[in-house]
Amino acid sequence: MANLFSPLKIKNIELKNRIVVSPMCEYSSEDGFANDWHLVHLGSRAVGGAALIFTEATAVSPEGRISPEDLGIWKDEHIPFLKRITEFIEKQGSIPGMQLAHAGRKASMTSPWMGNKIVNNENGGWDTLSPSPLAFNDKYKTPKELTIPEIKKIAQDFQDAAVRAKKAGFKVLELHGAHGYLINEFLSPVSNIRNDEYGGSFENRIRFLLEVIENVRKVWTEENPLFLRISATEWVAGGWTENDSIKLAETVRTKGIDLIDCSTGGNIPNVKITLKPLYQVSFAELIKRDTGILTGAVGLITTPQEADSIIEENKADLVFMAREFLRNPYFPLSAATELGADIKWPVQYERANIKR
């Protein structure tokens, strides 16, 4: 059996393989509601054999959306269609997961195919929020600096969203602490220049994240897996580093985080990153080795052999894939054939299984 298709038990779930559909923004919602697009998009990846299927970054409040078309979970009315999706995913033998997010200073923008432009308030946009009043760049709004009561309110929004996610049938939650969105903005010394208890020292900059974790864990009980996506490095001097990530992982593993999903960058514009296959895997390997926490690898992983090698060489515990799943929703089925793994196909598709 290929290592990629070995099962993994995390808390109260067992993943049938190590392949995860990474959160991918679809920009296809109205007022935060899931619809048929999300059902087909997520459902087809479950049919394709992935063990764990994450929704796109799902906003915990309206102002937490990247764009007006983002998926949301800030009100109970969002639950019924999401439950339809989770039920379908589970019928395929996969686990439904949700990534909870707040876009912070990178909010109130148009969808990519509309040019990634600011959505002004008079056109349906909103004021953006951040730990400090620093715009991401001159193409984004200058955010309002959050007050302490507003920070507490957002931490409560994450908790309320976790309650709704549980009601909707999700079995794994991931907190989005990467790519320059709100949690990441607090963590980074580049975007967080506060001089109160939420800024300055490492301990102060991680405080908001720890409060979010604590709030979520009050309702997302200990037997339920909770992941954290981070940008393991910002790739620039003076920014967040891999050593910061190791220190953070050591802290959050004692606070209820079960796995670190290791991405990089996104909080500082115009950073030069050499993109190549598996370019971020070393961070998952480093954090796993130095802290013992489970990790997920992501970033330009496109072939069955690449994915299998990550697990075989113990560089990470899960392989998160995004763009390759856009190209091929059935990647796990084809990967199993290439790697010689005998896995169960959907009965409706069995006649296409060349191993039969």
C-alpha cells in the first residue's frame, strides 16, 4: 500500500488516506450562502476520493469576507445548505471540514476575475479592520485599528461560527492564520505595531489567536480535531520567521490545536519567492520534527509521487492540495492507480477502474 493511502486517526475521526482538499476561495456566494456550485465543487472532490474536504475560507462575520461573494457562516440561515453539503461528503466516505476566517485589512475587494479592486462602501463594501491602521498596499483600503472590545467581539464571532459549523455537520475545523488575513496580521511584527497587550512582544502578538482558540475550544470540544493554517515564514528580514512558527506550534499544541497546516507568505506585498515543486514542504517537516505536532504540507504538490514521498519520508502527516484538485477532482483515484494502491471507488464509477 502506498504511504499516501494509509489511514490516519486524529481524535474522533479516521481519514481513509492522507489527501486533503485545501481551502480554495470560489467567490460564488450571495450574502454568504452556499449554493449548488459549492455542493458540486466540494462534492465532486469527495467522489474523487479525498479523505478530508475543506470549504473555502468561510467568513465569521460580514466584514470578515475578502469579497462580497465569499462564503459565510455568521448567521443560522447559512446552516441548512451547508448541512446538505456535509451529508453528501460523508456519504462518499470523506470527512467534511470548514476553514473559519476573517480577512482583516485584505477585505472589501472584488473577486479576482473582476480585477481585485476595492469595493467602496457605497457599492456594497465596508470598512476594513486590522490590529494597526496599515494598508496591505496602495491598492487596498487603509483599515481601522481595532479597539480591544472589537477584538473580543471578533474572537466571539469565531466561537459562534464554530457552533454553527458543528450544527452544519462539519467534523474538522481549521482556523485561518495565514496569507495576511486578520489572525496573521496580529502575529506579524510587520502588520502589528500596537503598543498594548495585543502588540509588541511575541507573546502579545499571539494573544488574539490564543483567545480565538480558547473561544472555539469551548464549543468545539476536545474530541473534535482543530487545525491551524499559518504562514510559516514571511520570506523577509524583520518579518515572521520559521523559528517564530516553531515557537507558536509549541504553544498552540498545548491549547487545543491538533495539526499545523504549513503555508507561507501573503502578509507583505512584493516579496520574491522562488516557486518550485514542494517549496513549502520543508516548513511542515521542520515544525513536525521540532515540536512533535502533526503537520500538513501544501504548495505546488501536483503528482502522486510527490505526495506519496512527503508521507513516506515523514515530512508531514497530511498533504493539502488545491490547484491540482481544480485540474483533476478525481486525483486520489488516478493517484491510487499510479501508485498501485487498491482503494474503494464509488460504485457508480467502478466500471472505469482499470484495476478491475
